[in-house]
Amino acid sequence: MRILIVLGCLGMGLVSGGVEEVMREPGMRGALEWMRTHQGWTLEQQISICEIAAPPFGEAERGKEFARRLGELGMEEVRTDSEGNVISRLPGTKGGKPVVVLSAHLDTVFPAGMDVKVYREGKRLRGLGMGDDCRGLAVVLTVARALREVKVEIPGTVLIVGTVGEEGQGDLRGVRHLFTKELAGQVDAFISVDGTGWRLTTRGVGSNRYKVTYKGRGGHSYGAFGMPNPAHAMGRAIARLADITVPQTPRTTFNVGTVTGGTSVNSVPIEVSMEVDLRSESPRELAALDERMKAALEGGLEAEKKRWPESKAPIELEVKSIGVRPAGEVGDDEPIVRKAMAAAQALGLPVLATGSGSTDANLPISLGIAAVTITGGGFSPNAHSIDEWYEEREDAYKGPQWAAVLVKLLAGN
Ligand SMILES: [Zn+2]
């Protein structure tokens, strides 16, 4: 975390004039006022979109409804791409540069078949995904409606998007498709609205995930003793992995998350597997850790072979990638960060420092495209848990306002 007194000063000196100008424009003033007085509408959108299930790889139904709403709000060229992302264009901005994408993710972490109804318990709205990321979807719909109804003039092109596959298993497949195929080379800036509260994420924590398998011939634990044992090889590899030292800054971590395999206590296993998760804020550190992990896996295999030099029984190692999230960082001095910070300050939001996270913005950041993730306001503490709930706050309307001001600052004014 950086302390943002310096950043604050930069913001004031170089861009806050722009923010104040933008916020004083009659069109924008109208849109900001509209968002404040329609806070209830935003919350209705959040609840109703959340009551449509969107499990990993099963976002189609929610995507269809999101697309329908965008059409109803007057967005143009509403379409669903071959991966399932919903894309639309704010009217009146066709072909203009720069191209800015305002996006939230459609998917949740929750499997199909769970109860997605939203229940009111006092001030709390209990519902799976209410904060992550039904809030973001509602914010995006609100910005689309406000900018359209009040007819805010924006010279650039604004694309309003809902992505699929943001959460773990999805491996950013939606946003990856967007930036490598659907909109490849076209996007100048990307804003993801993800989660609640007030945070600005500018550093994408990268991760590499692997399924690692050791395979051997197997046999009786007593009768066949004396051959390389896949479980022992994996144990040696885990011990090597566990001893790797990683920097604290940039934060870099590793984890063996699951260990499975074997058939019985008195059999040399034919196969054992583990899943490994490596993370870092720095692409360089992640790559270095990746190399060292692979060396540890090979080292475990070789040491187990050496233990039984007489044995002809084969043993092998298989390393399969099950997830890649690129790491990357947008510097605090980059215009998109300064503008996001200045917009937050102008709205009186307590955003004091930039943070790191793993979101849709990782992908464009890794490609060198200006991208940030902002939050949508309100309060929701238990994302990814079945105890997820959302509490509306008096100033939650500032979520859509933050996104709208940033869109306007980025798409030209
Ligand atoms: Zn999310």
C-alpha cells in the first residue's frame, strides 16, 4: 500500500481541475443528480439480477437478462459474443476515440442449484453474489441509464459490458476473449466495477495454478517394495517447494492446496496428484517462482529415482496448467489512476491508496492497456461465502457516480 498524500497532491495539481470542470457541466450535473435520486432503482437492479443464477460456466441466463436490460435502456449494438460476454454501446458515441469499456462480471463462485433468492433481514439483504458482483452489474446499468437519459456528451466511445468467467474456475476467460479476439486492439481504457465499499485496485496479482501428477507402476506395499513410489516423490517435491523463499515485496506466495491419490494403505500408488497455486504482484517474481517450483517438482522425481537405482519400474511427472492470471501494475502516476483518484476525492470517497487484487483488470493491465477496478459502494463483507449479504448505505449512489465521472474523464471531455 502506498500512502497517497503525494498522489493526492498530483491529483489536485494536474487533474482535479478536469474533474471539477466535468462535474460542473450541466449534463454531468444532471446525471449525477439522477443517480443520487434513483439510488432505489440501482438497488432494485442489484436484487433482481442477483436472483438469476450465474454459476461458473453457466452465466447464459443472467447474461440474457443483462442484455435485455441494456437494450431496454437504449444501448445500441447489444450482443453476446461467442464466449458469453454481453457487449453494448452507449448511443451517440460511435467510432469516437478513445474507446472506454465499463464492465462488471456476470458470474459467481456458487455452483448451480443453490438458492439465489435475496432475503431481507432487517437492513441486510442476504443473497449469493449480492456484493460480488451484482453490485457491479447494477452500477454499470445505472451509469448506462443516467448517461443516456440525461444525454451527457461524450466524444469517445463507451462500451457497457458484462463479462463471464471472472471468478477462479473461469480463469478470466471472458475478459481474455474480449481483449484477444472480440475487441482486440480497440480498447484504450478499461474500468471494472467489482465488489462493494470504496477501493481502487491498480495492481493485478498474477497467479499460475497447476495440477501436478506423479505416476508409477504401483504394486504391493510389501511384495513390490524397492521401486520408486509416486507418493514419496511428491512428498520430496512438496518439501522442496515448501523451502522456497519468496520476497515480501512485491508480495509473492505459494500453496499446495490439495493432495490426492493412492488406492489403499498397503499399495504402492499408481498415481498421486496435488494442486499448486503460485501468486505475485510482479510478473518477474511470478515467473521466477514458477521456474523454482518446476525445479522442485523435477528434483522430487529425480531424488526418488536415485533412491532405488536398481529398480526398472518407471516413474514420471506430469504438470498441467489449470489457471493463468497475468500479473501487472498500473503506476500511480498513470492518467487512469490519477483520474480515478481525483474523481473519488471530488466525490468525498475515502479512497486513500491504491491496492492490489485479482480481477478482470489483470488481463488488460498485463497487455499494457490502462485499466483499474473500482468498487460500487454499499457494504458486503462475506464475498464468496454462503453467508454473503449486502447492506445499502446512504452514500451508495456515489458508486455509480464514481464510475460515471471516471468514464467521462477517460472518454474525453
Ligand atoms: Zn468479483
